[in-house]
Amino acid sequence: MEIGRRGMLLLSWLAPVVLLIVWELLAQAGWLSPQVLPAPSKVVRTAFRLATYGSLLNDLGVSLLRATAGFAIGGSVGFALGILVGFSRIAEAAIDRSIQMIRAIPFLAALPLVIVWLGVGEAQKIFLVALGVAFPIYINTTLGIRQVDPKLLELGRVQGLGTFELIRRVILPGALPSILTGVRYALATAWLALVVAETIGAQSGIGFLAMDAREFLRTDVIVLTIVIYALIGVAADGIARALERRLLAWHPNYGGAR
């Protein structure tokens, strides 16, 4: 029995909905302490109150702007470096090892030095997001270019395509699935980096909201920020999947296949 696209969508939300129902029932029965894990209904009421009378919408907007700016900068740098290394073995020998060494440094380890360099303002937060975003896009762009089928390249040369046309019509389209996979990973990494960045010296943002709630033991607000991060992640992944379906409509594994 085949399940249609709408059925698959409903099935993907089944586990989260069941989890919420069980969570609510356990909380209402008193098996979960409100100070440890508040009921979903209380989290929803908190979200409505903060959105109406508090700073939730402003904090959300600030975090989205930081993530967008960092993603644009880091994505551009990662894509440019990936193109360079993907087409040039000399560039790979010159810069790839250094990039891999930087990639291995955890955000928390780099944070003190970034604060010394850039302070605790917006530049520090955008820099950390850009740093986290650049690596997945760099790696997947490089791999995508290197993994293009040599037979396709040979066919393009036989058809008389020049170097520029070969890149535009064969190599970049062939590398696009890998590049878009890098974009999906980068979207998740952007929020991981932003969580770290907003825990130090922030005066606004979702991370700041979570840290402020921790000081006052507001577990409902803390859970709310976690849910917001999760929903943003789902939305970002949905956007990436939509880009895949649109840009890779010609590919047998994408387009109408999803």
C-alpha cells in the first residue's frame, strides 16, 4: 500500500503529537513537577503572554536576523572556498588542511578568543554563526564537484563544450545535490552556533531569553525557547527540501519523487 505525500506528512507529525499528548497527560496527572517539566498547555500560555505583553517577538526577530546575516556571510565564504578547492588541487594543498583544523575547534573553545577579538556585540554573534555555516557548505561543495561523473565531463567535451559551459551545464548541476545537502546541515549548525553566541553578553534574542529564564528558574520559558528552536529547525529544513525539489526537478531522486 502506497501512502501519498499528504499521508506521509501526517505520518511524520504522528510521533511529536503523541509525545505532546502523553506529556500533557502526565503533567496534568501530577507525575511531572511543573518546576521540572511544565505541561505543554502552560508553555503555550507562556508563549501567548510573552508574545502579547513581553519581548518574545522582538527576541525572535533579533535571533532570525543574526542567523540570516551569519548564514549569508558564512555560506558565501564556504561556497567560494569549496569552488576554489573543488577545481584546484593546488588550492586544496594550500588551504584545506588549515580549514579542517579550524573546523575541529568547538564553538565553546573558540568563544573566549572571539570575545577578545570582537567583544560581545553583534559582530561576535554573527561571526560565530558564519564560522559554523561555512564548513558544511565548503565540504559539500568540494565533494560535489569532485564526485561529478567523469563520463559526463567527457561527453560534454565531445559535444564541444568549452570550460565555462562545462562548468555551468555539467559540473555545477552535478554538484548541486551535494551543495544543497551542505545547506541543510549549515541551517542546523547556524542555530547551534547562535545558541552558544547568545549565552554570553546578549541583551536580546532567544538564547538571551533562555539564559534570563534560567536565572529565575522559569522552566516554562526555557522549554518554550527549546520548542522555538525545534520549530525553526523544522521550518528551515522544510525550506531546504523545497529548494531541493525546485532546483533538482530534473534529478530522479528529487523533484516529484519527494
